[in-house]
Amino acid sequence: MIADLRRDLEQARTDADTRAEQARDAVVHEIGRALGLVADEHTDPEQVIAELTDRATTSDRKLREYRVNDAITAAADAHHGDRKLLLPYLRGAGALDELDTDAPDFTARIDSLVADAITANPKLANSPAVERSGGDFSAGASSPPVPDEEDIESLRRKVRDSIASSRT
């Protein structure tokens, strides 16, 4: 009888451990699938390839965008141009559409595009800073005021002296 109870207890313990492990594996699998770390059982390879191709295309487009922005910023600084105006101007003119960012002369071509744009349209150049005008209102160079003979300290001294002389 005790042997039967021990066997039943061991079997119940083993079954509980198995169920707990299966539940833990299911939760881990669900979390992994939600995060995209574990593939679904019913994924189509063509769909995965299309998704990865789309990600790669998006990444390439962003990288190209960053390279063009950096090159225009450097060229605008070199030619004293306003980079906030140059980028939309060159995009609107279509000058950036056919540029190859991997070409060895990419920065030179951007540099010449920026120089030509600033020459053709002087409004694309940085405007000089406005000179300071007006007088100096800080009062930093004035001389200190001359003390008045009737200031508060002189009046106090006179009062103290008169009180002291009246006591003697």
C-alpha cells in the first residue's frame, strides 16, 4: 500500500513537472514569436524574402539620404551656403536624383552642385550676421557718483555730534 502511494506520488510529480515545462516552453515560444525572434509555423518563404528585401531597400534609402545630407552640409559650410535652403532647392531641381553615393567623386560633384547653386541664386548663401548698433546702455564706463554733503551718513554724524556736545 505504501509502495503504491509512493509510485502514485512519483507519477503525479513527474506529470506536474512535465506540464510546467510544457507551459514554460509555450510562453517562451509565444514571447519569441511576438518579438519576431521565432518564426511562425506557417510562414511563407516568399513573404519572408519580400519583407527582408523591403527592409534592405528602406535601409539603403536612409543611408543614401544621410550621405547626401552630410555631403551637402560640408559643401554648404565650405561655400558659406545656407544648408537649410540648399537641400530643398537641389532636390526640387532634381540635381540629387541621379547621384551615386558610392562613386569616388560623389563629394566633388555635390561640392560643384552647391557652388553652382549659390552662384546662380545668391539667396542660397548665408546672410551675414547683423552688426551691433546703438549706444552702450550698460553704464559700465561711467564714473561713480560724487557723495552729496547732505547724505544720510553725514546727517547721522551731525546728529550724534550735537547730542554728544549737549551732554557735556
